[in-house]
Amino acid sequence: DAKTTQPTSMDCAEGRAANLPCNHSTISGNEYVYWYRQIHSQGPQYIIHGLKNNETNEMASLIITEDRKSSTLILPHATLRDTAVYYCIVRGKGSARQLTFGSGTQLTVLP
Amino acid sequence: EAEVAQSPRYKITEKSQAVAFWCDPISGHATLYWYRQILGQGPELLVQFQDESVVDDSQLPKDRFSAERLKGVDSTLKIQPAELGDSAMYLCASSLNPPTGKHTEAFFGQGTRLTVV
């Protein structure tokens, strides 16, 4: 699976949009982009995934560039409870393909 | 809401002792994963099961670690003997088998925090 690069940390003001970038320049055509987050002392939690189209759910939006070499996770109105480590993961098809975590981005939402 | 159950939440053990962790996945989830997370790092896959069969244990230190899922439901991860470097969070996750070409998310438990002294 392709490797991802994320900033180590980011801050965001409460109520503002949080935009978390991820580079995955070696992604192949059949690999998906997944986002998970991990709140302190808890297990990771699924947020969203996509292939090439932009995706939105109740938690976040995922914007994938046309060349698919990078993506951005958007939390539209960040709250203090969104403070967590956010992981961008590239994963191939098939149930046997595991989630390979990097170091992620520590997002701190400031009051 | 269904959850992945893990026990214990915390475990302190002396080095060279044996320790075991238990995981009960969400009902109906055929795929089960054990991950290890060292403080400040992302989770690292140790072993993956499909029902009762091991799919991938390439990162499992087999000289001291073992994992089983005898009936294809709950699972146990054992370390014997424990070493100081095994201090970490041990996470269990489960997922459904996706239909061909589809994806399913993995659901994680709260983890077991192991401290080896």
C-alpha cells in the first residue's frame, strides 16, 4: 500500500473549519484513501473514505485532487471534542488488505 | 451500538511473566485484527484473522507472541515472556467481509494498556 505524508501537528479555532492535508503521491489506481482519528486513550475511529470523487458524511468531507496524489479532510465546524490524532491511510481492495497507520496529525482545537 | 470488547483495560506485569489479552469482536464480523501501539506512534498490525484462520502474522514476534481465535469469534493474544519493550497499547479491531469490490470499515476496541516493569 502507498505511503502517506501528513503534518505532525495542527491547531484550529473552535467553530472554524479544520483542513487536514495528506500527500500520497505513489497511490495506485485501485487504492482508496481512508481517514481515521484517535482520541486520547481510545481506539481509532473511522471517519470517511474515497477513491477519486469528493465524499461527505455526517462527520467530515474528503477532497481528493484530480491526480489523486493528495487529499484534504475537512471538519466543517471543529469542536473541542475533535481534538485527536488524525490518520490518513491508503488501502487497496479486498478484505485481506490491512490498515497501515503512519504517525498521523495531532489536531488541537483551541477554545 | 455494537462495540469491540477488550479486557483488561490496564495490565501491569513483571518482565519474564506471561500476559494475555482478550477480544470479543462485533457479532458477525469475520475479520479480526490485533494491533500494537507504542506511545507516540500509530498502531502497527500484529496479526489478522479471517474466521479462525490466520491471514497475516508477518509482524508478530513469534518467539514470544501467540494469537488464537479457536471458534472464529473471540480471540486471545498472549506474550510469554514479557519484555520491557512490550509496554504498549494493544488494540483489537474487527470488520465484516466486504462484498467483492466493496469496502467496510474496521471498528476498534478501547485497547489494553500494558506496562512491563
